[in-house]
Amino acid sequence: MTDPQFSYEPLEAFGEGLTKPRPWNVSALQGVERLNGRAAMVGFAAAVIIEWLSGKGISAQLLAVVQWYLQLG
């Protein structure tokens, strides 16, 4: 049995949700995008620091990890 207080979103035309404002999720999206941006900045900084310490670019680092993993077995 469904919850009587629950209501589904109204049906909309294809792509309509991308152009209409949705005030119920704007603040949540801002927080999520801020968190994603900060995580990306930390990841980029870590990649630059590891490249500086090891002297290998990101592709060489990934290749080294794959080679190490394949040698485990």
C-alpha cells in the first residue's frame, strides 16, 4: 500500500525538466556541486604533487599501478 501523503511528480514532456526551474532542489544541487568541485580540486592537487614527487605523469602512474596489480597474481 502506498503512503497517502506521497505524491508523484507530474508528467512532463521530454526535456522539459532541463529548461524549467525546479525550486525544490536548487539548494541541494548547489551543495552537491560545491562538494564535487572541492573533491575535484583535491584530486587534481594530489595528481600534481605525486607527479612532482615521482617525476611521472598521470598516465605513467596509472600504467605503473596496472603493472603492479598484474604482477600480484
